[in-house]
Amino acid sequence: MQEWIIIASADKNWGIGYKNKLLVKIPEDMKHVSAKTTGKVIVMGRKTLESFPGGRPLPNRTNVVLTTNVGYKVEGAVVVHSIQELMDELKDYDGEIYVFGGESIYRQLMPYCTKAYITRINKEFQADSFLPCLDEIDGWKLIKKGRWQTSREGIEYRFDEYIRSI
């Protein structure tokens, strides 16, 4: 059975990025994301993939890129051009599918998601892309609020978990 899951880090205003980069890189968050997604399918937009080191897919995962750019190809990733093509590509996959961003992809795939792992950052950053505030969307409920921790860089963060009742 498939389970679609949002995974993201968001600041106090649910900002997730600025100029196609994460607002802040927290090593502990990177480890958290890696532990959750290794061996799984991750779905992202083209710009998100291009923001990765060297613009390369993440290792030890099935990287799926959803883009309207029909000429786009990237070695090591499956490229699809519509939600229907994405669903067709993953129809036989049985397991967790992580929605990896960016903003447009989160918004398009949110209706399919029933869980979200959100690293909340206790700071406001300048952002130009945002995750919808799950606290204000009917059906989404915070079921696990992590404890505040401080990264080596001095950034406060916590790991929260949400579920969506269908």
C-alpha cells in the first residue's frame, strides 16, 4: 500500500526556500531526512533537483522529477510531466512516497498526502517559497510535537509530525 508523505523544513512563517535554496542547512535535519527517505521514492520539481549538490539525484532513493519541461532529462532520475504520468509511473510501487518540494509540488501533491514530517525552525527568514500552514488546513492535525533542539550553528529546530484524516 502506498503512503504519500510530505517532508520539509519550514521557518516560523512556513517559509521553505529563498532563490531556489533552503533557508538554512541544519546537519541534524539532513540526517533526519536521509534516514526517513533512504530506499524510498522521493518526488520533486525540477528546481528542487537542480538545488541539490551538482544538480544530481540523491543516492539510494528513486528520484522522480515532476516538470512541465518536456525536454528535461537527468541521469539517475525518472522524469514525468503531469500528475497522471506520475501516478502511472508509481502505480505498482508499494511503500512510502516522499514529497520533497518545492512549493508548487507540495501544493499539487498535498491532496494525496496523509502524513507530513516537518522540521520547524524557530526563526523567521527571508523566503520566496512557502509550505501551506498545516495548522490552518482542515483535516491536518499535529500529532507529535518534537522538543526544541539547537544545531551546531545555533539554530533552534524541532521535528513535528502531522496526519491528515481523509
